[in-house]
Amino acid sequence: GQQLNQSPQSMFIQEGEDVSMNCTSSSIFNTWLWYKQDPGVGPVLLIALYKAGELTSNGRLTAQFGITRKDSFLNISASIPSDVGIYFCAGPTGSGTYKYIFGTGTRLKVLA
Amino acid sequence: DAGVIQSPRHEVTEMGQEVTLRCKPISGHNSLFWYRQTMMRGLELLIYFNNNVPIDDSGMPEDRFSAKMPNASFSTLKIQPSEPRDSAVYFCASRPDRGRLDEQFFGPGTRLTVL
């Protein structure tokens, strides 16, 4: 079945550093979503991508839809302590517009 | 506007007991989802309702799990009898049927521990 693998699994960075993470799929996706989960709460959608090669920004976050349609990347520039959390990629699975498979997550810790 | 509301936030119970998790979706949202999150399996969709009707329950692990949505503002997920392997964080999410269909709004989750 479809799987979404994220790397790295976890990362510790210094405040102010840039962060890069990626998500790879065993099959093609037409949509890529990036969510962030803060400790103790549910995931919140950060960025949605709909077209191969698309590059979309949301503040200090930039995500790209890989041209093979089997991967996506998320970059965070000038990290701050509130960037701490788990970042998930997600993509639609099956027919319809409701079922999404979520990646394994990248746990980010920012050291002040 | 209040987000998705879940209760309780934490539940500790003993194996064999019945557990009921509750969810109030965002007003006006037609779709409701129940997810389970564990370290081993990540975030998994359990069941999806649209306009109070269960559309896809293929993710429900077994007959011990059941979910209902008696009206547009309330849903329950019940586990009976509960087992230690049911320990997880259970999220409810909702989404409107218009606009960006891929954005689901998650509640804060219920952390369930079955001893």
C-alpha cells in the first residue's frame, strides 16, 4: 500500500538556523499537504501543494511539490523556538476528497 | 469561533471497561473524521462521516470500536471492551464541504490509556 516516509525523523537545531525536511512516497500524489502538530494539540495545516514543481510559501515556511510527484520538501528559514513540534506530510489516497495518508513525521526541536 | 471540541482530554481506564470519546465539530462543517495516533502507526483514519452518515469505516480496527453521529454537532467513538493496545491519542477533525476540501481542522485530542 501507499506509504509516506519522512526524513529526518527528528532534528535538533539552534535558533536562527534554517531547516529542511522531506517526504517521499511509494506512489504518485496529486496533492501534498504539510501539517504541524504542537505538543498536546492536533495538527494544523501549514501549506497545500497542487501541482508538480509548485513552490509555495507561508511566512518563513516554503514547501515544494517534487517534479516526480513522489516527493515534497518543507523548508523553515531562521527558526524560532515556537517552530518546535512535529511536521507531517499528507497526501490523498483512494478516490474522493476525504481520505489522506499521513507521513511518519519529523520532530523538530529548537535550542535557544 | 470555537474550534473542534473533544472530551475528555485524558482518559485512564482498566482493560475491559467501556470508553466513550466525544466530539463537537466546528459549526457548519459537514464532514467529520476520527483518527488514532500512535508512535508505531502514526495518524490513522478510523471513520469518516458526511452529513451525519458514516461513509467510510474501513479504518475501524475491529468490532470493539463503534462510532455514531446522531446530529450535526455531536459524534462519539466508543470502545467496548477496551484493551491496552487501544492506548493512543484519538483526534476528531471536521471540514466544510465547500472551499478548500483538503483542509481538516483537528481537535485537541483525547489521550487514552488502558491499563
